[in-house]
Amino acid sequence: MYFIPEQLDHYIVAHSEDEPKLLQQLTRETYQKILQPIMLSGPYQGRVLSMISKLVRPQTILELGTYTGYATLCLAEGLKEQGEIHTIDNNEELVDFQRKYFDCSAYGTQIFQHLGNALEIIPTLDLTFDLVFIDADKPNYSNYFHLVIDKLNPGGIILSDNVLWHGKVIEPLNDKDVSTKSVMEFNTLLKDDQRIETVVLPIRDGLTISRKR
């Protein structure tokens, strides 16, 4: 979905950092072999994630929703030398696909995969995080926030994807549309929670940056 004129969007992409070759390959194979390739972050948002991570220079990153590992690799580009990224997904069929690309990158030993329900896995992680990326099932966005906020270091960043949800957040709400309702409630939660300060960016399907005070 384009929130600015498509021609201007193409100009922005053309004048931003190029997509690394490994990620180009990952994208091609995802479209060839994996269902719902639209779930990929894509080259422009990937460069945005990479830039934010490089600005934060995190020691530890938590990612909720790995899919084929595109965003994982983008976020890993900003890790400190001995940093770690822990990524959680419940799709067992994608584990080997992810690991293949992780090991082809410069960050393979720094990426730790967790398979299962994030609501159960997050409490078992005896870590605090400098950067968290939420990009999993929308009905649990608020639950994820409540689980990660106390594990986020002061000054740490939460990135939340799809917060404009194809523009549905400003349309009349269908009571049966659980995902849209959940995203709207999550956006209000981020705005109102005094532990963080939040800015919504109209990038692709909406990306929120929340900083812990």
C-alpha cells in the first residue's frame, strides 16, 4: 500500500541505500518457494530497519516474527561486535530456510532462533534488550508489548510493524475484524503508556518507533 504517490515512493527507494545481494537472493527464493511472500519487509523497509539498528548499536535484539529472516538480517547489521539477536517464530517449516541465509551472512553466530509460541518463550529469556522488533500476529501485539517492556533497557527501542494495517485503522471498524481492532488498541496503548515516547512513521504499512524513557 502506498501512503504517498507511487511515483514519489519509487523516487525515494531509488535514492536510498541499495538492497544487499544476499537479501536479494533471499527475496527471490522466498517468492519462489514460500507462501505469503508479501510478509517480507522488502528492500526499502529493510534499509530503514538496518539504519535504525546501526544508530542504536544494540548489544541485544529481540525479534517477534522471523518469517524467512529478511528483517532479522537487516537488524543484525547494527549489532555490536559481540551482540546477539534472538528471533522467535512458530513455523517449524521455515527454520532450515532461515538458518541457511543466516549462516551465509556475517552474523550467523550472532543469530539465535527460537521455535514456538512467543508468549511462552519471552518470559524464559534471561536477557534485557536494546532493540525489539514486533512483527508477528496482530491480535497479540499488546500482549507482546506487556511482556517485553520490562525487558527493554532504558533508552531502548521498540519497533512495531504494520501499525497502519492497510489503512484500516481509520475506516469504520467491523466488529469481526479482530486484527484491525487489536492494532488500533495497540496504537492507543503505545500513545498512552508513559514509560515510552512514540512516533508513527508512514513507511510502507506503518512503522512505530517507541523509546523507553
